[in-house]
Amino acid sequence: MFYSPISFTYCQFKIILLWGPRGPQHFFVRLCSSLTFLCGTCDVNQGARVVKALTEKWLRSGQNIVSDNFFTSVPLAEDMFAQNMTLVGTICKNKADVPAKTTTAQRREERSSTYGFCDNLTLVSYVPKKGKVVTLLSPMHHDTRVEGDDKKPRIIQHYNACRGGVDVMDKLATTYSCRRKINRWPMTLYFNTVDVSCIAALVIWILNHPREKRHKQKFRRLFLASLGQQLVEDHIQQRLQNPRAVQKDARDALERLGYITAPTERVDQPPSKRRCVLCPRHLDRKVRQMCTSCNRNVYKEHSSPRIVCNDCLYTSG
């Protein structure tokens, strides 16, 4: 019996994404055969690759980056330091570069810190409460200084002061959002892109108009309303080229916005056919024309050419 290896010369491949419960949070990209389901390669070091791709424009600018434990690693911090940039963030305890003594809270007092120094990097392990350890990595701080009643190291204080950028942006995007309930993930990505773009437009406007008076509570809502109206202005003008094709709801909205002038006078339509008030009832003559004086339905035999009933004509005469 001989073993014959499977040839992958004509195999098809596909990419499998493992999505989290709230979207693509921690996902892995694998290249697998669709015939034998054998994993060929796996995308590793995603955190470092994403950070380098996002910060490519700011290399050698001296900027500081704050990240969470999914992105922070010792090789990435060294690479960013070589590019004249610094990376401060929490680091996973299961990393090979993290000593075992800094990952446990046993026999350690509350609000105590343990430091580790290696070349240009500083590792700190802080115990905020019993049984909990927080580990951070920083190439910016090289001392053991602590501040406050909690005796927090300067690395943690710097991390807490700068980590809220993404959280604030997510809160702003959630407060006023264009998202809709939909199952297609490309549309979800598109809605998020529009929300983030609106926040960026607001920030740019504020920086360009620092002296402009604005109401703190209503300003962002009014700005987004004005921005949305300007974005659809071209589409509205295109719809107005053929006003007969505009639906009733859209026409009412355009009238409220002032794009279409509502008719000032509306001619009341005559009611449905009614029995003539001057004809005998057994004839049951029903007409639409009405007397201009008493607004009663009358047959043409009992009215003048200007539609006036005989009673009104004799009365006026």
C-alpha cells in the first residue's frame, strides 16, 4: 500500500472570515482549499500590519499612538520607535515577551507596580485591585514615577488620557447616525463611513471657524441637517426637471422646504351628482351644476346660461 499525496495544482481557494458577535472585531483570515478544506496559510500579526498601514503617512513625524492589547506588541513598538514614532498601549499577558511575574496578582499589594526595562522599552504591571493586573508597554517613559492617591504610574495616566479618541468618535457616530437596519454588510460599512465623514466635516468646520458663535446642544444637529440638505441639493434639482414624476409625499416635502410653490387658491370641485331641487321627485334628475347664489343643484331647464336658478333670478329681478 503506497501513500499518494494530493496535488493542489488545480485546487480552488477561498478566504474565510470569522466575524464576532458585533462585527469583525477579532477575526482571522485563512486561505483554505474549497475541495479538501486544508488550511494553506494563515494571516498572522494582523494588529501590527493594520497599525503600520494606518500610520504610514505619519512615519518619522514624532507622533504617539495609543492602542489596546490586540495591536500592541514588542516587535511593533520597536519598529515604530525606529521610525521616530512611539506606541503606548496595553499588552496581552500571554505574549512571549511579557515576563510571568508581571502577569499574576498573587502576593502583590493593591496599587503596587512592577517595572521592567529593556533598551528603549518600559513594561509596567499595575494592580488596581485585588486579583486584577494591568500590563502596559511604552517607549516614552523610563522611570518609576507614580501620581495620585491610586499610585498609578505615568504610563497608565498617559494611556487613560489618550485612549478616549475612538470611544468619543463612536459615541458621536451613534448619537446622530444614518444607519438603517439591514443585513447586507457592505451597506453597514457604507453607513459607518458616512457617519465618520460627517464627524470629520464638523471638526474641520470648527477649526476653520474658531470665532463663530454656536449653540453647544443644537449646533451639531443643525450642522448635520444643513450638510444633508447640501448633499441632496443636486438630486433635488434633477428631480425638479420633471415635476410630474415627483410622487405626492416627495412633492409635499419639497413644498415644505420651499422648492415647489404651493398653489395659493384652490378651486373647489363640485360635489357628486345630486337631485335637482326644482324638478319633481319622480323624475329623479341628477345634475352636477349648481346655482351660483344658493349653491343648490339645478337642472338646465330651471337655470339661466350663467347657472342661476329661477327662484334666485326672480328674487334678484
